[in-house]
Amino acid sequence: MAMQRIISSPALLTRKRKVFRVAIVFISLFSGVVGGTNGAAVSEIIAVKIPPPPARFTFSGWVETGITANADDPKDHQNFGHLFTDRSNEFLLNQIVLTAERTLDPAATGFDWGFKAQALYGSDARYIHSTGFLQNTQHDIVQPDLVEAWVLLHAAITGTAGGLDVKIGKFITLEGVETIDPRTNIFYSHSYIFNYALPINHTGVISTLHLAKWIDLYGGATRGVNTGTTDNNGSAAFHGGVGFNFADGKLSALATTHIGPENPNNDHDLRYLNDLVVTWKPTEKLTAVIDFAFAEDESVSGGAKAYGAAGYLSYAANNWLTLGARAEIYRDEKGFFVGSFAGNDNFIDIQRGKTNALDSRTFFQPGTFTEITVGATIKLPTPKPFLGISIRPEIRYDAALTSGRPFSDRRQPEQLTFGLDAVLKF
């Protein structure tokens, strides 16, 4: 492995090309002397090119827009159980994203560095803000946000398979299956686990030790859940876990946790956010994933607990069509985590501890919830210079399995929605 990395380093790749061409010249000339090769043939051989390595600096982005139709047409225009797709029967400009990134050299044998800066403008910003920077710069449904801003340092460590990576800045959480990036998700809507059980982002330091080919260790300190330039309390938190990779990537597992005080002006009551993701790829076309989550907050008497599981199946029928299904059950014992946020700033205001100006339609709901979603990702022919266009239709059924009617103006125990979004990549 070490020899392979040395041979593949950018500097030596340049030298290899020069040596390769010189060798071709001498071989060609010798062949010409012995076998009568003419000068034109030599020129053709010299013109052989070795493909350059992929660019390490990239500038990219995407635009996502969509709509979620609610069969009950609620008067408050809220789809309970949804966040990014929370507005019923209303077109949303979810995301306009620009990303600048310098990736690590996969063949690096010593020190290396990279960075990522990602900015977002859209309705999804309401639910991904971190406290501090850009938390209340705009009060409309469409808002700006700085999603990520970090530097990544790599160092080789003897006795490990891939050395140590240290990320410093604002970064996306390790936890969960689904992400902010729509390109990596099966569906337009998100699970209860993504919406309510896990962090979105952190500010701090996180390290990854590539101990062996089949195991990675994660550990670091953050300012808290969805916390940026300011914190709603004075304590740090731990974020880390362990990842396993077997059968050449066909079977993997990632167990993570985030532990620390998360409530405003409370430095002693801890919140535990734990997640386990297991991914199995039995064939090239079929992928199965299961996500387990458990959360507890000590600030509530007796502890506020929430837990659940979500299972995913995706089948790549061909190069333009992928079919997907998701089934989930999630329980919030005391209504601490699951809620509906009618005001554009209500979600971030609650994190900040500012609760005196919440929309009267904002509420939290205890109970056991389930959702079943089926849909598809359809890739369309893409005109240049764009990199891809995909649409994702879905049908989703939500239900409250215990007492409570959180859906459709808080009048119904169940909800049926039809979602459709389009993602344009460039």
C-alpha cells in the first residue's frame, strides 16, 4: 500500500510521464533502426498521453425546488412531521448552494490539507441555522446560511492504514443516514429521525483515525448541537464514534454519539444523541439501510426520551431510474423533540432560548409516530454546461399511533402527502 501511494503521488506522476516519453523515444528509435520504423510512427508513439490526476480544487453547486401536496389541505399550511417539506400545497425554493472545496490527495504519504466552504440560500435554511452567524439576518421563508466552513489536515501515522484527519471549523454531523445535500438522499421528504433525533451541524474539532482498512475511529469536541459563533450555554460537548467496513464496502456500520448540555443557560443537564447506521449492499443494484436512534435530555424531570428506527430499500433499475422505500417508527415520550414550527424563525429561536415571540401555531407533540414513503429518483437528459437534472416523486403516509391528532390543523391522526422536487446540478 505504501509503495502504491508513493508511485501515485502528483510529483512522481509528473516525473513518470517524462520518463515514460523518453523511454518511448528510445524504444521507437531502436525499433526504427532494427525494423525500419519511420519518423511518423515515432511521432504517433510519442503523442501517447497519461491522463492527468483529477482536480483537487472544485467549484460546484445545485438548485433544488419542490412542492408537497397535502390531501387534507390544512388551513395552517403545515405538514406535521416534516421540516424541509413542512409547507403544504406551496412551491418551495429549498436550496441554492455554492461549494468551493479542496480535497485531500488520496495518495498522500505525508502531510496534506484541504478545505470546504459551502453557502446556501433557500427555505431549508430555516432548519439548518446554527446559533450565532446568520441566525436571524432574514425573516422570510427563504433565508441565507453558511452550511460548512472548515479546514482539513492530514498526517501519516505509522501502523495505521490511512493516518489521521483533523477537521476544524463548522461541519455537518457524523450522525444519521440522511443529509442536507439532496443529491445523497433517496427522498424529497426527511425521516422523523433526521428531523428531530439528530444534530444538523457543529462547530469545533473532529478527528478521524483510519486505524485499519475495516475500522475508523472518530472523536472531537464541539460547541454543541447546531451551534456556531455563539452558544446558548457555556459548555462544550463530545462528538465521536466508530465505523466498520467489511466485504469491500458491501457491509458497513457507523455508531456515533453526541453528548453535552444543549439547553439555554444550562451547563449541567446533558443531552445524549446516539445513532447506529447499518448498510448492506447484497447486489450492485440493491441497497438496504437501517437507522437506529436514541435521544435523552436530562433537563426534563425523569429525562425526556425519544427513540426509533427507519429502514430503507433502494433499487437502481438502470442508469436513469432508482426506486426507493422507507418505513419508520419513532416515539417521543414527553413531546420534547417532535414539533411543528409555523414561524420562519421559530426553530432557531427555540434553540437560542428566545420563546416570547413564537407563532401561536407552533407546538410540540408527544406520542409514537410512523411514516411510510415510496418514491423514485429519475435522471433526465442534461444540457451542457449542467452536470445533471433529477426529479423525485414520492407518496408518504404519516400516522400518530398513540392518542393525539397532530395532523391537518391538529384535527387528524393521519396524513397523506404527495411530494415532488427537482435538483439541478452544475
